[in-house]
Amino acid sequence: MAEAAVKETVDETQDLTDGFSLVIDAMKLNGIDTIYGVPGIPITDLGRLAQAAGIRVLSFRHEQNAGYAAAIAGFLTKKPGVCLTVSAPGFLNGLTALAHATTNCFPMILVSGSSEREIVDLQQGDYEEMDQLAIAKPLCKAAYRVLHAQDIGIGFARAIRAAVSGRPGGVYLDLPAKLFAQVMNADAGAKSLVKVIDAAPAQIPSPAAVKRALDVLKAAKRPLIILGKGAAYAQADDAIKALVEKSGVPFLPMSMAKGLLSDMHPQCAGAARSTVLKDSDVVMLIGARLNWLLSHGKGKTWGDAPKKFIQVDIEPREMDSNVEIAAPVVGDIGSCVQALLDGMGGSWQTAPADWTGAVKAKRDENVAKMAPRFMNNKSPMDYHGALGALRTIIKERPDTILVNEGANTLDLARGAIDMYKPRKRLDVGTWGVMGVGMGSAIAAAVETGHPVLAVEGDSAFGFCGMEIETICRYNLPVCVVVFNNDGIYRGDGVNAGGGSDPATTAFVKGARYDKMAEAFGGVGVNATTPDDLRRAVNEALDSRKPTLINAVIDPAAGAESGRIGNLNPQSKLRKK
Ligand code: ADP
Ligand code: TPW
Ligand code: MG
């Protein structure tokens, strides 16, 4: 029916366009210049035609990794990252990444081809039959299906707005196979496209909210600012720096906000985390949620001292989600921080010196305590020895983008490697997902042109390792370091049943991940000492050649569940 209706309105004597072209034109019109995906029915030609039309189309080996790439592209650029997949299985493979993007407030659009609606809805067994729209809906911020070529423009406009406006998130766009072949008159098609104006409108906080927040801050004796990845995303770097410096308040960066202000900044309290969380009396959250990563704003981590929270966030429903927020400031971070700065005026009393002095002393003490551990040159390496080499490299090359996942490999690298510039640290995000590494590394290289250093646990790498071929194929400046401790958390686990199977957490001993890069024409290096590692990484970053370094880590060096063993019921039982 639908197709017949469309055909009736087509004048075949005039220039025609089709669904394929309209999808591509809608993306180009809105500045979408990169697609991450995996080809196949019904979107193979869409990829080809998009490439022919000048869109960069990166083909992955698995949709999940393409999806993670799109998610991080969204975080880095404030434009929706686009992931393109085939129907049912490809769609499902991409869906984890879409849910991850939504959870992390990254703008992303998962565009999937789908099967014939008439057959799917009667469940008559079409090729890759699945009601994808229904399945996607609960896992993303918005989901749309386009049935008619003349609605493609509107479909993309809605998807783009939903992804980037308000709290950003993942959007699903369902494009049934039949849509691509639909034809319409070219001029009518062009007119049907929508250029989205002001996709993420500024949201100005109310003056009363700003005043309330400043009153709370002014009365503080031990104030703290926590910067989250929402603050990094907002790209309001100068205003945030001005607010922190004008207030004189110590700041604590969440993982992906590290470097928003340099970790070397005199007010950075990263190395005094437990002290500032426990002892502060007023906490201003900027683009950070009081979720599990901040112990929900209560309990032992936060100490006994009564606290007042100021929260700056674009999502009003985030307020009071875990504890009472004394001063909610709802709006986009750029506008909110500017309003706070304006409200502070010319004569703002900076944070009390006894507090800032105490924080600085604690921080210096902790930094001094850790320093010698990063200097060891043991072989096999422990985490600190290996990370000692990498932290120096990032210090010397602050534009390098650091991708990081694993358990010990994540937790210890987060503390060890100081960041100097905004949006240079990409990691597992709110869910702590393993497998985001290669997608993130690829998108970071593609979107920014900067070299990427991906520091990966051997297990984490296993979730996405085949994309090393993608990195080699596109010749991307990505250096992957696999922290190879022969397993998950540790490589020395034993089979609790005494049988000949390996422990559930153990991998092949002495595996040589570096050979994987060689298989695809990249550079592979086996590094057994921090000196080897330093040399190999520097060489990779200088040459910009795809490189995979197998960093041999002592299988007994790690801790169960890294630093979040307290969340692991088994380890609690075992300790009894
Ligand atoms: P982290 O894990 O670093 O603490 P979260 O992902 O928990 O960060 O929190 C990010 C917060 O930032 C979310 O609550 C989201 O609504 C908010 N956010 C994202 N972008 C903006 C923006 N442009 N303006 C205001 N708030 C934003
Ligand atoms: C998608 C559970 C958390 S951490 C981890 C797993 C499997 C691997 C840790 O080992 P790795 O690091 O990477 O070798 P290291 O240095 O401690 O040895 N599936 C998904 N996500 C998560 N988080 C898991 C499983 C997990
Ligand atoms: Mg490991």
C-alpha cells in the first residue's frame, strides 16, 4: 500500500531520488560525516553509496565495537555518533552500545536496516525477522521508524534532536529494507529534508537557583567541586576553569573528567580523594551523578560531617536521586557555570585557607608515597612498574588520547596516569563495560587525529581484540598495550574442583597478543620490562603505526575485582 501510494505521486519524467540518497543527504545536511558499522542486507549499498558521497564509512568486525565507537564519537564531538547495522543479529550486537551510550549520556544514533513490516508483524518468518523498534525502545532515549521516503528528513531530524538535546543519549532509528528503494521526485525529496537548527538549545538556569547555590557555597568552610564526564562533554572548559580558580575550591575529577583541568593544577584533589569526600561540608557536583561511583552520596565514604550538595545538571529529575540536593542548578553546564561566575561578582571570598592547605598537604603526601612504586623496573612487571613508564609518556605527550579498560589495569592506571588536557581519557564509563577499548580507540583517532594509547587488561582486550584488524586496515595511529597477567584480575587462579580445566579466571599462560598485530601488518612488540615498554610505546606514538604491545605482567600482581572488591559477594564470602 505504502509503496503504491508513493509511486502514484512520482512524475517519472522528472529527476528522481530514492531512500538511499535521502538517508545520505539527510546525514550530510546535518554535518554527519562519519559512520561506524558493519555491512550486510539491507544496508550494504547504503554504506557504499555513503562512501561514494564523501561520508567516511568505517567497517568494523563486530557491531558492538562500531557502536562503542559511535558512542565515544558523540562524547568527543557533541554530535550524535552514528552506528549502522543490519537487521536482527547485527541490530542486537549494536544494541549493547546504544544502551551504554544512553547510560553514559552520550549522543548516539543506531541506524539499523530491518525486515518487511508486513511479514514481521504477522510473524511469518522473514529473513532476520525481528520487531526491532519494540526491542530498542526500553534501552534508549528515543526510538523511531521511518516507513516512507518523504519522512526520512523528519526521521533524522527527530533522531538528532533526541540524541543531543537535554540530557544526551542513544537513539534508535529503524529503516525497513523497502524504504531504501522507494523513489520520489528529486526536488520534492530535497524539500523534505530538515536541517536541524540549534539541536541542543542552551538551557539557562533560573537566577534564584544560581543565587541559592552561591549562598550555600559562600557559607562553606570545607567546599569541594566534583567534575564529572558531563562537564567534560559540555566543552565549557574555560568557564569551568574560571569558576574553580575564582572560588579557590579544591576539585575532584571523575574518571573521564580527568584533565578537564590538569591533574597538576594546584587545586586538584585527585590524590586526596578519601579526605575530601569525608571532610567536605559543601559539595558542588558539575555534570556528575551521585551513583555507585560516588557511593550514592552517603555512607562511610562520605564520613560523618553533615553535607550540603549543590548540583549542576541539565536533567531536573537527577536532583534528589540519592540524597537531598540543597541547591539544584538545572541547565546546560556552559550557561550554569557562566551564571555562577557572573553571580560571584568581583569580590568573591575564596575557599578558607586552612581547608585548602590541608587538602594540598594530604595530596602531596599521597603523591610522594606513590612515587617510588612507579620507579621499579621489575620483570615480570607489576602494574606500578608498567604504569610508571606510561605515566611519563602521557606527561611528555599530553595530546595523546588515553583509552583504558580492565579491572586492575583500569583502577591502577586511573590513579597512576595524570591527565593534562580535557577529554583525553576514555574508559569503561558508568557501567564498567569490558570491550569498549578498541571502538573508543578507533573513534578517538578518527574524530581527533591525535594518537591514541589504549591500555587494556588482557580480558578487556579479548572482548574487542579482533578490531586490531580494523586499526591496521585504516592505518590508525593507535598503540594498544595489553597488560597480560594471564587472566581476569589475576592469572594464578586454580580450579576449585581440582580438575584439569583451568580456573574460571585464567587464560592461556604466556600468550603473545603482539602476534595479532603482526598478522594484519601492524607492529607487534613483546615487552617484559618497563624500559622495553617505554621504548615501544614511544616508537609507536612517533611513527603513528598501528602497534600492539604485549606487556608481560606478573600473574600474581592483581587484586580480585580490582578496586571494587567490596561489590563482589564471593570475595566477601571467601574472606570469612
Ligand atoms: P561521571 O560518571 O563522570 O560522574 P555521570 O555520567 O554520572 O558522570 O554524569 C554526567 C551528568 O552530566 C548527567 O547527569 C548528565 O545529565 C549531565 N550532563 C551531560 N551533559 C550536560 C550538559 N551539557 N549540561 C549539563 N549537564 C549535562
Ligand atoms: C561486558 C566483568 C569486570 S573486569 C573484567 C571482567 C570480565 C576483566 C578484568 O580482567 P582484565 O584486567 O581486563 O584482564 P586485570 O588487569 O584486572 O587482569 N562483561 C562485561 N563487562 C564486565 N565488566 C564484565 C564482564 C568484568
Ligand atoms: Mg588481566
